[in-house]
Amino acid sequence: MPKTKIYLLLIPVLFFGLSTWASEPVPSDPKATPQAVKLYQQMLKLQQKGMMFGHQDAFAYGTTWYAQEGRSDVKDVCGDHPAIIGWELGHLELGDAYSLDSVYFDNIRKGVNYADKIGAINTISWHFRNALTGGTAWDVTSKKTVASMLPGGEKHELYRQYLDKLATFMLSLKTNNGKYIPVLFRPFHEHTGSWFWWGKNLCTVDEYKTLWRFTVNYLRNEKNIHHLLFSYSTDRVETTGEYLERYPGDDLIDLVGFDLYDRGADYQSALGNCAKIVTQIAAEKGKIAAVTEAGDPSGKQTAWWTKKILETLRPYNLSYVLVWRNSFTKTKDVPFGPYPGSPSESDFVKFYNDPKTLFLKDIR
């Protein structure tokens, strides 16, 4: 075969990091629903076009409102919704009616459906309780929690019950015509730190990987859930080796990302280094790359969007950057996203108008 033809065949392999010839990229789940496959392919293509903007709980509440369908603080500022909508399922495992962020699970279900209907993409995190101690996700008093949840562990059956509740919720995410809504699911995040019970100093590498493998396989094989794309996200890391140390496997993961909040003068260098690491890994493995959480904890920087985020991330092919929530009580948390009257409101409009950033109108 002439070399020119060989090179043509190699192009899609190098571009998507796949091992098959001239095929469309597919998620890690061999039984992924057509909608999940479509979302995966859409996000990979958009990743080459620009960087989507995401906001946690964007459709659930804002700084001055709660549960108003069709509203977001982002739209109040720039006239457009985020492309990525984040949701949180903490306390679902307890059978509670509302999440740890005081959002009724019925409203989350409705919000996921609304986001999907208008063309936005849903991502879900789960800060669930410590199965061993009964404490919160931030209870790090025991180094045996993960081990206790694995097959053979004393809390394994309880963890299965948690997953059963999760599965029931995930299987309820359907369109009006009965099709499952594809979702990015991001459990066990920021594990390179040690502030959650699944953190690096609270379990071994093998325990963490086994927890991931059991969780994904249980949802896929026992609960027949195939509309989830799984996201793996660290906190800040220095090297590719550190990032991949607890990576559970290409057959489980669809998105590689990281969380990084602005807590000092080194933020831009750390943000750029992490972005370089995940985009290189994503290219090699054929995965989506993203900044899965970010934000300015001070809430006071007037040019944070353009100078810190856009300027730093512009060189990289990232699918999205998501900032954390705008608490509707303001006194509880600093709003991480824009809102009318915020110090960075005018800068966010510049961020919105830049060709690099993608919002809802750009992806529909």
C-alpha cells in the first residue's frame, strides 16, 4: 500500500487517540445508549472549536432567586445560559427529599430534563456520606472507609444500597418520549487531596481503583445503566504520573479533568500546567478534557474571567470549564459564578463575547 494512503488512515487514529481504523470515537461503555454516544462525539468535536462554560446549580437557584425555570444568573448577566449545567446528589443515598445544597431531587430531575430539552449538557457530582462512620463526605476520621465498602467489607451491602438509590434516580432521567438523558457523572473527585473520605491519604491506590471499578460495573451490569459518561477528576497535580496514579482504566472513563480554585499567586501557572497535562492525556486516550471545577473564593477579582481563566486556558483544547455555585443565601458561600452587580460582571461579558468561549447558543 502506498505511504500516502497509510498516512490518510492514520489521521483519525492520531486525532482521536483510538486503536480502530477510521471509526467514530465511542464512549468507554460498549453498551452506551445512542444519546450517550452522540453526546460523547459532540463534546469531542466542540473541544476543537472552543471551550464551553459551565456553572454548578445554574438552573436551581441564583443569588436572589430559587427554582425559577428558564432563569440563571449567567443569563441575567450576558443574555445566554451556560452550556454545561452542574448538579449535586449528596443526601440522595439517605433517602432525603432534597440534596445537601437544599435542592429537591424532584427539582434536579426536572432541571436535568429542561437542560437537555434546550440543548445544554448535564454533569452530576455526588458528595455522599461516609458509609463507615455515618459522617459527611468530608469526614476523614477513618482510613478504612473505602476498604469497608469493597466486596467482602463490612459496609459493602450498605454501599450497594447507596448505589441502588443512585441507580433509581439515574434511571428516572428520561425525556418526554422515554429516552434516557445522557449525563456526565463525576464521583470520587479531588482524590489527590485528602479532604474527602476517598482521598489519597485515606485509602490505597488499589482500594481507590477497585472502588471505581466496582461502582461502574455495578451500575452498568447490575442496574443496566448505559446513559452515563464517567468523569475522572483530580485536584491540582504536578506531573502526568501523579495524575494517572489512581486512574482506574480507559474502559471506565470518558472524561479526564481536574478541579482547581484560585487560592494564591501561583494559580495561573498551576492552572496552565494541569490543563497541559489533561489535554495531553485526553489526546492520547481519545477522552474528553475539562476543568471540572474552578472559581475565585474571594469573589472580588474584577478581571478574573479574562485574565486568569481565558488567558491561561486559551492555548488548550478543553471541552469546558465549570465554576461552582452561586448560593441563594449569599451569607453561606461566596458566589463563584457571575451575577448582576458582581465585581466581575463587566469582565464576564467580555469573557462571554470572546470567540474561544462557548455558551448554550453556541452549541445548539
